[in-house]
Amino acid sequence: MRVFRLQGYHHSSMADLARACGVQKAHMYYYFENKEALMRAVLEAVLSYAEARVFPLAYEDERSPEARIEDIIGQLRRLLAMDQGGCLMANTALEVSHLQPAPDFLAVVRAFFEQLLDALTHLLKHILPPEAAQSQAETQVAALEGALLLSQVYEDPAYFERGLERLSALFTPIA
Amino acid sequence: MRVFRLQGYHHSSMADLARACGVQKAHMYYYFENKEALMRAVLEAVLSYAEARVFPLAYEDERSPEARIEDIIGQLRRLLAMDQGGCLMANTALEVSHLQPAPDFLAVVRAFFEQLLDALTHLLKHILPPEAAQSQAETQVAALEGALLLSQVYEDPAYFERGLERLSALFTPIA
DNA sequence: GTCTATACTTGGATAGAC
DNA sequence: GTCTATCCAAGTATAGAC
């Protein structure tokens, strides 16, 4: 996961990946059919983590929206840490989305963003009408990923931090 | 440029690039020292275009901000067309920003975003206090690139279109 | 300036011993 | 389940004829 995040899909060789795992290159093929299957497994691991520890936070309806968004932001800060390669889902999407044929692991990327959008939409419905909530969730996910991009361009985590703050601010208006 | 946008930097081979240019692979080395120099030249061509035809639109102070932002949006729609590979600057940044050593063409990417941010900040100063203008420019560039990402993830130009509309709407409040 | 031919390296993947 | 050895294709880059 670390290698793919830092070096990208195509630039990560099976040798790089094997070294990071502390095994011989050939041994990778005992567990994974090929490089694409390995990437799929990595992306599925990220998705599983988010499904277990991040998205559910949004649906804890007995807690306040403010508290829930703060927890989610904390998780996103770790999951997308810019100094560890940023967002693997976004990096991968931009690197392979136009390839023909498209690698099948793109479906995992889509599932990730869909669930992230749904989770945020659910939270925003507490402070906005349903339609506006969906639109605002889309805006916020885009703004967050874009802020992460700027952080990587300028090697400055502040852009991403400000993106997280703007998301947080939505739930703590003035008061 | 087309090949790099669609396939990414590392996945584009000199053979791919030569074919797209209609010359033999070896001939590419007559014009460019290596693949990295070729990528630099491509990025510089994009930057030059933006410096000549896009950014200056923001500074035509005799025209209304609304008119200027509409022209800029029109240019961005073409320059970042999602079905042609999206934003080469963003794609490239995410693909190579964590490599060590970092390719020197990253400086061109930084220059592009810096000038885009400056241009948007200048325009926003017509409707916001200076400090808020800078902050809002950062937010809008991030939101736009993020919207483009979502368009590529879902193969749906609508996300990017809505991003452009939200930018446009900033300059035409209610009225 | 453009081509053919080719050197040299790396990359993905397999075979088979242990 | 892990290793060594190896195959073959693709990749970057160069040499040299025309």
C-alpha cells in the first residue's frame, strides 16, 4: 500500500513491492495472480478499512453532527496523509481512468467515493435540505481532494488542513 | 500531450509517444534529451498556452468580472476536458510528486497553479476583501480539480460542469 | 533530419528445487 | 510456503547509414 501510494501504480515494480513486503519477487505470484490483482487487493483493503472505521461514524445518529464530522475528519487526516502519498483512491483514478481497457480495480475506487459521498450527505441532511445536502457533499469531497492535490503540488500540508477546516466549519456556523 | 494526458507519465512509452507524433522512436531523441525533457517541454507548452490565452483574461480590468470569469471558464472547459484525459498538471503532480528524486518538471506544474491562483484571486478581489479573495481562490481551484477527479472516477462530465457552475455563480449572486 | 538496427536494462511472469 | 534461476517482452537510449 505504501509503495503504491508513493510511487503510483505503473511506476511501482513487482520488485519494489516485494522488497517492501520483505519477500522474493517470485513469491508475490503465490498470493496474487498478477500486479493488477495485487492492486485490487490493496484498494479493497483501503475500502474495507473505510467501511469499518470511517463511514459508519456518519450514521451514529445519537451523537451530534459536529462530533461525528470531527471524528471523520480525524480519520481522513490519517487515511489521506499527504506525506505518505495522499489519497490512493484519487491517485489511482487519475492514473488509470482513461486506459483501455480500464483495469477492473477502478470499480473499488468508485465504491469508495460513492460511500464517502453518501456518508457526508447523510451528515449534511442534519443542517441542510436533502437536495442541498447531496450537492454540498459533492462540493466538499471535490474541495477536499483538490486541497490535497495542492498540498502535494506545493509540498505543504496547510492546503489540505484548510480544506478540512472548511468542512468542519460547515457544521459549526458562527456559534 | 494527448498521450501523456490519457496514459500518464510512466505508462506512456517513447514508442507510444513517437507513434502519436508520426515519427520513429529513435527520432524523438534528436529533439529531446530523454523522456523527462520531453515531458518538461509538453508541460511548458501547456503553461505557455495558459499564460497567453487564459490567465490574462483575469486582468482585463476594463471588462466586468462576470464576463471575464465566463471566458476563463470556457477556456478551462477546453483545457481540462475530462474526455481527453483531464488536467495534465494535476495528473502529473499526483503521479510524480512523491518520487525521489522528484523530476524537475514539477516546477512547471507549480508555476501553473500559482498563476491560476493569482488570476482567480485578482478577479475575486472585485467582489471580496483581499484576504477573503485569496482564500476563496484556493477553495475554488481545489473544488474545480476535485470535481474533475469525480468526473473521471464516474466517467461523467456533469461533476466537472457543476464545479464550473459553482465558480460562475460566485460572480452572479442571486441577481 | 529521418531512418534501421541494436545495445542494454528493467519488468512481469513462470518453472521447479526445497 | 519460500527460494533460486530463468524466460521473454518492453523500455530507454545510442550508433550509424542515408
